[in-house]
Amino acid sequence: MKKLLTLVALALAAFAIAACGDDESTTTAAEETTSEDTTAADSGGGGGTLAVAAVPDGSFAFTESELTATAGPNTIEFDNPSTTPHNVYVEDEAGEVVGETETVTESSTTADAELEAGTYTYYCDIPGHREGGMEGTLTVE
């Protein structure tokens, strides 16, 4: 009887482990679909994705000081790997904010912006961060 109970317990444990593996496969497939959808959307007419990242050490800087984008609807994809809170604001030449992300730490976020051809400034809106050098130039073609 003890052997039977042991075999049943082992079978249940194997089933539980196999079920966990299925969850990972589902997540990976969903991530692959999302990546393919993003690529397909980018290949259409106008607009696209504007990838912005904060430096990992938490200092007041983005990884790039100059970015380019295509005119039209754009998705701002902001990645902040640090524990220091950051965000991204995009302002036009008149100083009007045309796009902004949420403030995040150790995370990513997205926001939409309709961008016309021209020169923009992107920066972190947290008090002191822009003044500390966390800004860059965005050229939209």
C-alpha cells in the first residue's frame, strides 16, 4: 500500500512540473506574437516605435542623447532598469508636451504620441532630472 501511495505522489509531482512548463511555453508564444505584431505595425505607412531607455545606474541620463522617428502615430517605449524613478516627456519646439509616459522604476511603460516632422526635446519630468542632464533631441522625419 505504501508503494502505491508513493507512486501516486510521484505521478502527481511529475504532472505538476509538466503543467508549470506549459505556462512558460504559453508566455513565450504570447511574447513572440506581440513582437511580430509590433514589427508588422512598424512596417506600415508612417509612425512607428520610439525606444527610449534610462541608464541602469540610476543617474540622470538616457542611454541615447539623440533619437530619430518617423512622422505619424508613434508608440514611446520607455525602459527604466534602475531603482530611480524616471519618465519620458516629449515636447515640441513651442514647448508643448505632445507625449508622456508614466513614471516607472525597474520597469517599462508605453505611451502614444502623434509626431509631425520637426525637432523635439525629450526629457525626464521628475524635478531636478532634466536640469541634471536627463534630456535629448528627437528628430522626426
